[in-house]
Amino acid sequence: MATVVLVIHLFIAMALVGVILIQRSEGGGLGIGGGTFGGLTSGRGAANLLTRTTAILAASFIGTSLLLAILAGNATRAPIVLDQPATAPAPAPQEEAPGVPSAPVAQ
């Protein structure tokens, strides 16, 4: 489920970037833009269409972002070692210390 929503989210993000780049620059800060659709619609109609499309894509982007956050919060995860209570390690068996060698006894 989360993978499907993530793919949709990525498509919406790419479409949003594309629609924003198509829009005419008001301030002319970059010196680009201002192109028309070749008679598709009037200048005002294209601006309204792009503004509405941007608003719809932005709302969809926020909606899928929230849905992904909810899905990530509800996802089950593997237990982490740090989350488990600490247990004392079992004591290692004591080995007998080697004895002090004694002098050989003559027979």
C-alpha cells in the first residue's frame, strides 16, 4: 500500500514541478517563461488553468504526504536490540587455575 502511495506521490511531485515551470514569471527574475500554448487558450484562460492545476496538485501532494506519514507511523518494524530489556549475561564456567608445578619426587 505504501509503495503505491509513494509512486503516486512521486508522479504528483513531478507534475507539480512541471506545471510550476510552465507558468509565466511575473517578476521576470530569471528572464525565461512567458511562452504561450500556441493558441490553445487565451493568456488569461491559460493562467487560470495553470493556477487551478497547481492548486489541485499542491493539495494532492500534501494529502499524499500526510498519508505516507500515517502509513509510516503505523508500519510494523523488526524489534531493535536496544528496545529489549537488559538481561545479565550468564556467568562463564570457571576453569581451574593450573596448579603450581611441584618438584619431581625420586622413587
